[in-house]
Amino acid sequence: MRAALAALLIALTLGPAPAAAEPSAPAIEPRRQPVPATSADTEYDRGVRARVVKDWTTAEASFRRAIALRVGFADAWNELGFALRNQGRYDESLAAYDEALRLRPNFPEALEYLGEAYVKLGRVDDARRVLDRLRPLDPGRASELAEVIKTSTR
């Protein structure tokens, strides 16, 4: 009995499997995952992630793509201004903030960043005018801009 059982085990081990699958056929049917559609929001999110790690050129490119997909995207215009300002491209930065504020006139973050850009350019009087607009909209951001102005005039 042992000999027969051992022979059966050897035959099963060495012999071809009766229902073996074709070696070149995949065991599981491959499924293609859909490529996520590029949208203004996905590009904006990509830009924000680049901003967090201070990759200003990638952030700029992503915000520009977001704007190309949705021209009236005030948040993307504002973030584009921020990315440009951090590259020292102040004139372009001011234009981006102006567009963000044209689209959303009472946009506190854009006002604060615009004021900070003015300070960097030595345009402190312009920064103070922006501060006056910002105070009733967002006292916290106004306080931050006021500190930047104060520090620049020391």
C-alpha cells in the first residue's frame, strides 16, 4: 500500500497536470485602469502639492494649466501669483494677483499676497492701500500684512 501511495505521489508530482493552464495565458484577465481626466481642479491640486515642497516652476506650470482649463479660476490665478513671486518675477506676479482680484474683488488671500509683493518691490504706499482694503475682510491676514509692512520700514 505504501509503495502504491508513493508511486501515485511521484506520478502526480512529475506528471503533467490534467487541467494545467496554458503557460502564456494570464491567470487573471488584465483590466486597463482609466486614465484620470485632466481638469482644472486636478492641475490646481498638483500645483498646491508642488507649492508645499517649494517647487515653484512645477507649481507655476500646474496653475497655468488649471487656468487654461478654467480661465475664471480665481484661486489658481492667486496661486500662480504666489509661485511667480517666489521666483522673483514680480511684474508677472502682480498681473496674476490683479486677475484673481478682478474675478473675486474681496479675495483676502490675494490681497495679502499682493500687498506682500508690493513690499518686496519697495512700494510700501501701495501695500498700505491694500492693507486698508484687507482689514475689514480678514483681520488675521491684515495683521500679517501689517507686520510685513512694519518690518520693511525699519
